[in-house]
Amino acid sequence: MRKTIASGTFALLLILSNAAGALAQVATLGEVSFSPPAGFRYQKPAATDGAANMTDSGPGWYYGIVVLPAFRSAGDFDRDFAAVWQRDLAGMYGREPSIDDRYDYREAGYPGRFGSGSSDRSGVVTLYVLHAHSMAIPVAVLATTVGVRNDHSVALELFLDGIRVSPDPPQPLKRTVQMTDLAGEWHEGGDSSVNWVDAFGNYAGTTFVAHGVSYEVAADGSFRSRFAGISNGRILREQSTGRIELRDDLLVLQESGKQEGARYRIISLQEAPNGVGVLTLLEAQYQVYAANIRMYAEKWYRAPGGRLSGTDR
């Protein structure tokens, strides 16, 4: 008989929160592979049709990720979502979220849909149903409160983006990198706009800022960068060269002619299913908290095959 969260998995999470577990670099559930988050307790499925459980906990709180068995998709994201919710979550959390309260999940991994529910007795739950190769991959996230869930949001995103289903090979998450991992052409950019009003609340204009930067990194750490930015119609372009240095968990961009380099904490290096490299960095002035990563982290992207060889430019 298939285990559901309502009948067994949620109780198992409470047991696991007080028991030591094994950490695995890459774990599997049927055709699905994933990397349990660092510091989480991992419990292998008790049966081939069971669930894989990962938990983090402290005094008065817990947080759990439950990977449920993948199944053949009905071809519709919302139908798959409703089927999983009714089968595994409705007994504890009631009716599934309406279609208007479900959202697309599109980060560096497989696409999917997600929605949330809660109950006074069981806390909050968010169900993600990812899709790849005609398969639906359900992942339920359980937490005592919304705040606990938000505190783990970065670990969850990295976890979800690392899920793979056969024939895609496993994708273990990298938290430390070597210089050879960085070889290639990376791109980073962003934009923002602010609407201004006067003392009477009347519209007074808009400020728009955008930038894009590329880094051509050789295997020996030397790089060449090109920057382009626009601020209220004023365009700025710059070029620079320098060298990347890896110091413990820091990546340092040392531009030629500058005394101090830009220092970043390395959060993760992943490869998306389409082969795009995703490097997540956080300026070293910020502590590695979920809120800081959500607000201030930079994501660098490298196209498939975008590696350089040696010191060629």
C-alpha cells in the first residue's frame, strides 16, 4: 500500500527531528535523484513506493522536505497537482488551493506548479509538482510556521533545482568550486525602476536603472569583463581585466590596477537540465542568511559549452 503524508510521513518527520540520520551526496527514489540539503537528516524510503524524508528542526519548530514517488503526468500541471494533493495532503490540510492560488515554478531546474495550505494542527504545507520527460515529480514541504518555511527558502530552491529524473544524470550540488569549474563566459544582470510622487501624492516621474556584465574566465583564473549600464537614458560602458582568486569559501574578483578586489561568498554552483551553468554568489559583507540571499545574491549564468580552454581569449 502506498504511504501518504496523511497516514505516515508527517508522523515520521516528527520522529526524525529527534533522531540522527545519514547524509547522502546523491539519493534516489525510483527514477528520481536528488541531493539532500546540507545539515538535514535524511531517511531513505521504507519501501519502493514510499517517500524520501529530509528534516531540519530545533526547539519548538521543524521543517521537512518529502519527495513522493514520481508518476506518469496527465499532461496538465494543474491536474497532476490536484491528484497529488487529494491523494497525499487533503486528509491533513483540506481542499487543494484553487488554480488562482497556484503558481508557476521556473528557476534553474525543472518547471512545475506549487501551492500552499495550512491547518491549526499540522502547520503549513507547500506542494511542488515538477515535470520532466512526461513524468510528474511531487515534493511536499512541511513547516511549523510560514516564518520557518521562509527561513529555509534558499535551501529548498537549491534542492528543487537539483532534482533529476531518468534519463537525466544526477546533479549533485556544489558548494565549493575549483578554478577549472569557472572557465567560460558568464553573464549577470538586472534592472529596477522606482516611481516617484510629490508631497501631494501626484506622480512625479520614474527612475529606471539596468545593467549587464560578462566575464570571460580562463582556466588559470584570468578574466576579461565587459559592463554596460543605463540610468535614466544615460549609457555607461566599461571594460576591465584581472584575476579571480579562490580563498576558502570566497571568490575574489581582483581587477587590474585596483588595490581591493570584490569579494563574494560562494553559495552554490549548479548545472540546469539544459546545460546552463548557474553560479550563485553573495557579497562578502552579508551573512549567509536566507533573507540576505533572496535580497542580495547574484546569479551568474554560463551557456552550455561556454567553456574556454587554457588562457585563450
